[in-house]
Amino acid sequence: MYKYYGLAAFVVIIDQLSKWSIVKNMQLGENIMLWDPYFGLLSHRNRGAAWGMLQGQFWLFALVTVAVIIGILYYFHKEAKGKPLFQVSLMFLLGGAIGNFIDRVFRGEVVDFVNVLIPVINYDFPIFNIADAALTIGVVMLIIYMLFEEKLNQKKVKQ
């Protein structure tokens, strides 16, 4: 069961290394298009939550993040035993939460840099980072797990 913590650690390490590289090698606001016009790196900072909401609310984010981490650990140890999809989804969530928490504690802001553009509809997706991607992957996997679990429970009830 503890082997899953390696996934969370991997997410945190990749997240922090990528952010360190952006801070070290790019000026704030610098944009490097890697696949023009769809994808690039844009050095950006965020003192808020997703999409820049609640700017400057450090203590709110700190308390919420600590509560989320405790909740993830609780569910991992009490509810996820023998449920690999549930365990993996929780570790993606844990790694993402810790990655952005490290930024808030040590930098006072979150480093974002992934810039996705959808020119067909003239849409510039909000800039994000590896931790944000891990959180999204974790939530999607959790939803899939919950749908799968619900179908399994319905099947058991019918028998």
C-alpha cells in the first residue's frame, strides 16, 4: 500500500523541478511557443486559486490545503485499501496538493507555465503547472472510480 506514495513523491519532484527550471531560466511573462499556435511555456505567477481567484489569501489556502492533505491520507488508509484506482487517484491529488503548497510556503505564489491555446475557437486556456495537472488527473480518476464503484454496487444489489 505504501508503494503508492512513490507516485505522489514523483509528482512533487517533477512539479518542483519544472517550476525551478521556469523560475531560473525564464523572465516573468516570457513566452516560448513550443508548438505554435497550440502550446507553449509562459512564465506566470499566481497568488490565488485556480484561474487566479481569491488572490493573496495565503492563510485560507494553507488551511484548506492542510485539511485536504489530511483528508486524502485518511481516505487512502481507511477507504482505499485493495482499490488501486482509488489509491492512484488519491496519490495524484496528494502530489498536486503538496506541489502547489510548497510554492505557496516558500515563494508566496504558485509558479504556472503551461500555456495551451485553442485557436479554432480563439481560446487561451488558463496557465497551469504539473501540480495542477496532477490534481485534475486525480479528480478525473476519482470520478471514474466512483462511477465504476457505483455500477459494481448496483450489480451486487441486483444479484
